Amino acid sequence: MNLFSNAFKFTPDGGQIQVRAMLLGNGNKAAVIIKDNGIGIDQSQTEKYLNAFTRWTIPRSKNNYGTGIGLHLSRALMTLLHGTIEVKGNQDGPAHRLS
């Protein structure tokens, strides 16, 4: 839910949020990719957003709210489930991948 929340929070009205789900390997793993065309983040900063209490500080956005725990907690839960979470910044906005 945190990944959806971030996508909605940082994508402007009229923007796009894409969700793709697929089975991996022999079908015993799944991947979910959430991609948006929101404000985006610098690729060199993506790893820091998975740390606790790191918040986006975005000069061109009024949405600088939240605790900064969401992606960290999401990563911790995925680790407990033997999964991974990745955040990729790019020109089209951030993409979050769970597998």
C-alpha cells in the first residue's frame, strides 16, 4: 500500500500510474511493478529512500509530508518474506519493483 500511496502522492492530477504483475521463474515468485510519471527522483538518491525516516524534499512540490518510514518498512517486510524491493528513478518518474 505504501508504494501505491507514494505513487498517488507524487503524481499530479492527470498523471499516469501503471501497475504490472507477473510470475517469475517457475511460477513460485511474483513481481509487481508500480510506475508513474510523477515528479521523479534522481537515480543516485534512490537507495537512501529505503532508509528509515528519509523524506523527499522536493522544491517544486507542496507534498513534503509523511514520516519517511514507509519504504523502509516495506523493505523490511519484503525481506522477512524473502523478497526484495527496488526503487528506480528515471525521467518518467520512479518505478518500484517488488519481487
